[in-house]
Amino acid sequence: MTLTPAVAVQDLKKTYGKVDAVKGVSFEVQPGEVFGFLGPNGAGKTTTISMLCTLVNPTGGSASVAGHDVVGARDEVRRNIGLVFQDPTLDGYLSAEQNLRFHAELYGVPRHIVGDRIRQVMEMVALWDRKDAKVMTFSGGMKRRLEIARGLLHSPRVLFLDEPTVGLDPQTRAAIWGYINKLRLSEDITIFMTTHYMEEAEYCDRIAIIDHGEIVVVDSPEALKASVGKDRVQIHTGDDERAITALRQRFGIEATVNEGAVTFAVAAGEEFVPRLFAELGQPIRSVSVSRPSLDDVFMSYTGSTIRDAEADDKNAWMRAMVRR
Ligand SMILES: Nc1ncnc2c1ncn2[C@@H]1O[C@H](COP(=O)(O)OP(=O)(O)OP(=O)(O)O)[C@@H](O)[C@H]1O
């Protein structure tokens, strides 16, 4: 038996005037998966998620969510999805519980189960003891947790999270991920999320790397890291310039100075270290070898780091502003 994919996307496109925000992406998400879109600001993540949630009309291609077409069956799609977007849409003057009741009514959650369901989702994000407090008194992290609870209230098949932890401190981000992981165990749900944080992409079953409106590669974080095929070696030396020249001349390796250490990529890093000590001809004070990170994956598939890609996007935007 083949299951209907939770999300199926075929050559999906979105053009805003002259900007090709999404240039024909195709992928499938299986039921129960946590699937992430990883890419720098401006890569087209929000535009894609907005098309899947029926908030933006595609320019071309097709997509279905929980088996329903995002253009032809918008109401069915909406009934089957939960949304947590970057900008909070809670009513600060209402209590946490009132916000959820309002949403339950909007989504037609049957009256006789609303009370229990509200308690269940609020307990999941550890907010039940704050149910009567006005949302305006909540911290950013509490609001995001409440939004996740609200997104789950009507038991959606697919939960869409657009940058669920952006702007939150590391501790709160870790807590949000704790809730998301708990959620996978307790609810029969598929999670589709976007992020530009490498550490977050690690939590996903599979990720699609998206850059300039195109999917560059889709796979599990482990498989992607293995595909880079090289380890990262960092050495502390007495003279970085000389070490870099020696690496180039003796091994044909291009190294750079990164985080205060001479850094380069090489296959089977641990086996390379003894050769390095024997043949470099320069004093080495310390050495570390690490497996490739998702940063290295992004770099190897796109040719730049995610931070540099974001800086370029910001610069392009600033140039456009200056030209106006
Ligand atoms: N409503 C719009 N009108 C015009 N251009 C848009 C609109 N929405 C997005 N864009 C452009 O489409 C491109 C993709 O934007 P999108 O918001 O999807 O990227 P993103 O990867 O989600 O980045 P971020 O994380 O910053 O939201 C960008 O160049 C953006 O300026």
C-alpha cells in the first residue's frame, strides 16, 4: 500500500513582477516526517510555505497537501493544516485560553471536545498554568509556544512552521524543539518547517536546501554530511601565512584562516594528520579534526556559507534602496 504524501509539489513557481521568488521546485513529504526547508533570507522559503498554505497563488506548477490541491481545494487544505508564522497573530488583550477558544470556534472544533483539547495542547507546551493570563504579558518564547498550541488545536494533518524559533534566545529555542519532538510522539502529524539555522535543520528527518528560489539538494542531514566526503581540519601554528603556503605547495590544499585557526577540508582527516606533522615543515601547536557540519554541506552545494549568502542578499537590497 502506498500512502498519499502529506505534501506533494511539482514544478511550483512564484513570480513577483521581475522577481522569480520560487523557480519551479519539486519534492514530496511523507506522512509523519519532519521536513525542513533550509536556506538564507530571501531564498524563497516563506513564499513556498505560503503557497502550500493557500495564502499565495502559485504562478505555475502544482501542489497538494494531505491529498488536496492547494488551488482547486483551498478549504480542504485549510481544514487539514495548522500554521505558525513568523509574525505572531495572537490577540494580546485576550487570555491564552480565550485565544485558543476563538480559534477552535473558527475551525469548527466540536464543542464537547474543545475544553479537553485546549488543556491537552496547552499542557504540551507547558502553558496550562498561565491559561488565564493576558497574552500581552507573555514573553516572545511563550507567545511562540502558544501559537504552536493553537496551530495544533484542530488536530491538523500537517503543521507548517515558518522559522519557528527566529528571534528567540538559545534556551527558548531548545525548549521549542523539545515540544516539537514531544509532539511527533504524541500526535499523528507531519511537520513542514523553514529555517536558516543549521542547528535546527539537524532535527529534521530530511531537509531541502534552497537557494535563489531553487532546491539544490534533498536528503537526511546525515546523508548530506556524508556526501561532502571531506573532514574539516583546523591547525594552530606559529605563522599562519607560512603554513597556508606550505599546505598549498606540499599537499595542493587551499586553506583559509577561520575562527583564528588555519582551516581546510580533506578526505579521511585523521589519517592525514600524521602526514601533516611529518611533511608540513612548519611548527604545529595543536590540531583538530571534525566531521562536516551542515554549514560545510551548504557551502559544498551552493559555493558560499549561509551567512555570506544572507549578507549578499542584504547588500543587494541596500543597493536597490540607494538606486531608488
Ligand atoms: N509580496 C512580495 N512582493 C514582491 N517580492 C516578494 C514578495 N514576497 C517575497 N518577495 C521576494 O521573493 C524572494 C523570496 O522571498 P521569501 O520571503 O520567500 O524568502 P525567505 O527564504 O522566506 O526569506 P525570509 O526568511 O527572509 O522570509 C525575495 O527576493 C523577496 O524579496
